[in-house]
Amino acid sequence: MNTMTQAATSQRDLQPLIQQEISQIHQLNEHHVQQVMAYSKGVLDKLFPLTEGSHRDVCQYEVYYQHLLVFFADGRKAGLQQPGQFVALCGRKSAPDALVLKQDGRHVEISLGHCEHSDAAGISDIQIELPEQQAWFSLVHGCQLPACTKQFTAPDGEDYQIG
């Protein structure tokens, strides 16, 4: 066998191994994202508890009139224990792109949109405002983001601005 044939054979032998390793790394990453998302939803449960159930089990967020409602897979629905914590949204009430909750002067933005790393409810990120650092922190991605002015709509239809 000449050198060119050996190289081609060697590459073909590596291809399944490389594909297997890529698949394994992808599975590990997915598992990590699921763990981080579960932990982040635990933070939501502590700061913004629901009248029943957990943010971990929510399959849909929706705004009904001026209230945030959550829906569970079994058909149950709930709201926030403190409804006034819901202060703004971006997008349509029936399918918001983002929700803004507020606790002790600190905003939390729940980014929704079914993408590769979103959960069953469509959560792709949860960001906490860090006003003392003029920044936001992404719980899901684990990084600090620079503060910027963000435009939302308050539940009553008025403009709501952060920053």
C-alpha cells in the first residue's frame, strides 16, 4: 500500500471516532445546560415564587390582562405569589419574548424564545440586573453583560425602561 492510500485509509478509520467524540461532547454540553437552567429556575423560585408549583415545571409563560400566568404540562396554571413583581414584557402578551420581574429594586429579565438552548417553557436566558456594577449577569451563560437601556411595555401598556 502506498503512502497516499494509507493516509486515506487512516482518515476513514478516524472519522467514526471523531463523530463519536463530537456526539459525546454535545451530550455533555446539553446536560450542563440543563443543570444550569434548573439551578437558574431555582433562583426564580426563591425570588419570585409562584402561587403553586415551580418555575422548573412551567411549560408556558403568558400575560393575562396585567398579570403573569404560568401553565404546567398537566393543565394547571398559577401566578406569582406577589403579582406586583411582574413589571414589564417585550412582545405579545400571549407569547412574550421577554418578561421583567422586580424584587427590592433589582430587575430580572427572563428571555423567551424557542432556540437550541431553551427549555420547555422557551426560556433561553435569565439575567439579573446588577445596578451597583452598572451591569447584568446572565445566570444561564455565566457571564456579566454591560448595562444598556432596555425598552419594555408595562402590564398597563405604558412604556417601561430599564437603565
